[in-house]
Amino acid sequence: MTKHALLALPATKKIQGSDGRNAARHAPGRGGVRRSGRRVLDVGCGYGRLLALLQAAGLEPTGVDLNPEIVAANRKAGLSCISTDEFESSNDGTM
């Protein structure tokens, strides 16, 4: 059985900032705790700002989005992202 992490970050101006450096302060793994190997699912991931932060923090995020153009842009940026159709058809127990 695969264990999944539920991650909730507070919605603050620093997390929503556009420079990424402020948002990174709130990313998991801060304070000397590395959580490598932890999988996170970001449903409605948009253009992957949170995906990039989670990946930089040593987590294994996968984004899900309805818009195929957004999914393609995230993949091009090196982020793991699938469409909602791919997510719904996934029955292999990995999600």
C-alpha cells in the first residue's frame, strides 16, 4: 500500500509572491527536515508554482490539471503533470 502525504500550506502573501524565494521559505523540508521520497498530489496545479517548490524541497509532486496546454507547459518545464483524463483512467494504485 502506498502512503500519501496530505500537505496544507497557509495561503499567505509570501506564498503567493511571484519571486519564488519568499514562497520557498514555506516549502516542506525547511528547518533541516528533508522529506525525500514523499509523494504529493496537487490537483488543479495550474502552471506548477507549487509543484516546483515541492520538488525543490525534495518531495515527489505530481500535478493534475484539466487544461492540456497547462499540462504540456508543466511537462516542458520538467515537472510531473498529468491531465484529469489520465488521472481518472489510472487504476494501477500509484495515485
